[in-house]
Amino acid sequence: MRKRILGIAAMAAASVVILTSCSGGGSGEDPGGDVDYSADATGTLKAWGFENADDVGTSRMDHAAEQLSDVEIDLDATAFDAQKFTTRIASGDVPDVVQMDRRYVTTYAAQGLIMPLDACFEAQDVSPRDHWYPFVVDDVTYDDEIWAVPQFYQPPAIIVNKTVLDEAGVTPDQIDTSDPEGLIDAIGKIYQESGGVPSRLGFDPVPTGQSGLWILGMGGQLNDADGAPTLDDPSNIAGIEILKQITDAQGGFAAVKSFTDSFDTFGDNNQYVAGQVGAQVNAQWYPNVLGPYADQIDIEAVPFRDANGDPFSVASGTSFVIPVGAENPAAACAWMINLTSDDAWMAAGEARATTLTQNGGLNTGLFTGSPASDQAIRDQFVVETGNAGFDQVISTFYEVVDYGQSFGSSPAGQEIQNELNNAVTAALLGDKTPEQALADAQGAAMRAYENATAG
């Protein structure tokens, strides 16, 4: 499991070399232009990247299989791997569908390694920006085409530990990211240390795992309309500066990072049970982790607020793509659309509700990437838990889902994220000024962008 909250998987440097050396022609070509997506879905379909499918995944695959009775699914349940993906394509061992993080999609689109899917959506009578949140579609849009079928959008918000806040005389509304002065004052009242080592954080901003949230929320941008990196844009400094204020007020980034790395995030002595945080940025899935400890903790949630004081969120999640060279793209198209249909999500909502009922868990909702599915699942399966704090947390995440923004679609998307994290780390440690850290990050990200779009 992920140790850090909403940690974004890093692409190894070797993977970047492979990715940028396999350009298949870049934008301007249409590698899927001759595919008849309206053809009957039959034959064998090879799918890859479906590691550890849970009740939500298996129920949707069962639903899709029922709709496509003439298709035999050959499922490779190993995890997606960037190096393995490009190697498989080069060798001709091409799956029909691959599940991957949305941050990879535009890289492969620019290199001509996956097919554009506008014709697929048309054949299946799906309007992407009606079926999915527009900013979720933005994640996988490049060169005026859509390159993946998106799934999931679990927005971040701030979960506050009311027991800790009450002890410090702080109210949840004082954990306001749009008011740095007030926020730092509240942190100072909550923060505790022993011998210079933090023993309780006023606020864990998850600075590297949530770096994009802070940069974009404070008015920055990660890439321009063409996908070119913009990490050295002056507007990105504000997000780093507030993160430095927050970490410096709690012993410095190194001390904060060391302390948060010691959290039993998924265990019985997690940071809320142990009283180690007053507040923390978390994705929508984390209340599921806290559910078993509902009788031990008192929590609420507040939205992350942008520089203007408005609720703010960022889109992230996975997606399905069809690689160039797929042998059964028509069945792949039909299968992907069926996996993400409203009916499939309702089957998933029912499966999750059944599992939670059997295990005595709390239903915190299912955030699919589709507004209609989200609402239908909430209406039918998300009932009051009997715990006022958890009910307020659940409602808050449902409220912030409408305030999403794409991280930005770029052929260097994963490298932009990696270099942003490097810049934030260097600046928070004091090794570089924010300006120098971002300039260095921009240079590395731009080299990745130029390589990805070459040819």
C-alpha cells in the first residue's frame, strides 16, 4: 500500500529514456484512423494492468462480460510498467487494452504509441464531456483528441482531528489554506515537539505527494496549452512559499518528513488515533481507512481553498488506452465503454455496499469520474453512518468534487510531476531558492518534453 497520502508513482529515469526513444511519429498522425469501432465486438481481447482488482473492479468486469458475450477476455493481472509497455509494443506483443495512470497517457499519445478514441466514443454513442467530469477528460486530451477512457476521480480535502483541535483551542474553519497568516497561527497553537523533534503536527500539507495541488491552488500552472512545461513560471512560487511557511513553523521540512514517514497510516495507531496531526490533506479514499476507528476518533473535513478562498481540487486517477498494433480494437472500445458505463458503476456501488455491510464498514461513497454515476451511487448506497463527523467528511468530499481542475495534459506529464517534487523538496530543505529549484526543474522537464515530441 502507499505509505504517503495520495503519493503519485514516480517514473524511473530509465523509463524516461525508453519512453523518449520510442517516438512513433508524434502528434499530427492518426494511428487509429482506419479502425472500425462500430464492428461487432467478438473474438479474444487481451487486457493488461488490472492488478489486484477489488470488488469495484471485478463487479464492473463481470458487468462488461455480460454485455459482450461474444468476447473472450484474456486478462493479464500484473501491474502496468512503463518499461514493459514500450518493450511489449516494440516486440509486437501488444495488448488490446491497457490500464494506466492518466499522467502517462499524453506521453504515449505524442509518441504515436496509443490510438485516439474520438471515433470509439462516437461508435459507442458516448459524449465524453457529458459522461465524465470535463477536467477528467482534460487529463487525457492532447492535440484536440481524446486518447483514453478515464476512470476514478478521488478529490483531496483536509481531514481535521477535532480532538486535537479542541485541545489547542482551534476551530476547523481556521485550517484555511487561502489565509496563510491565520493558518500559521493555528498551526502554532497545535504543534508540539520534544527536543526539537515534532510529536504533533498542526497541519500536514503532504508537500511532495500533493505538490501539484498546492502549486495549482495558489495560482500556478504546470504546462501550457500545448503541453510544454511551465515549471519556472513565477506564478508557481506562491505554492512553494506557503509550503515552506507551513513546514518551517513545524521544525522544518526534514523534521516534518521524518515524522510523517513514521505514521502508521493504515494501521491501528494511525496519525488520527495517535493524535499526531491536527489536520492533513487526504484523498477521498482515506476515510475508508479511518472507518474502523470511528469510535476512537472525532474528525471533520474542510475543503482545500485556493488563493481566492474558493474550494479547489485536482483530478487524478487511472484510464484505459488502446495501444497501436492492438489486434481487436473494436472489442477493446466496447469493453472500455462498458467498464465505465453508469450501469457498470451501479453494479460496483452495489458490490461495495454489500462488502461493507458484511464487514461492518462505513460507506464513504465511490468517486468514479462520472458525475451521474457518483450521484446515483450516493443516492442509493451512501446512507448516514450514525457518526456525525464521518457524515460531515463524506459530504465535504462530495461537495469539493465539483471544483476540480486537471493537472494539465503534457507529453512530459510524469516527468513534470517528478521534477516538481524535486523542486519542492530542494526549496523546502533550503538547498535552493524556489526560483532556482523551479528553473532547474523546468530544464529537466523541457528536455523530456522535447524528446517526447521529437520526430
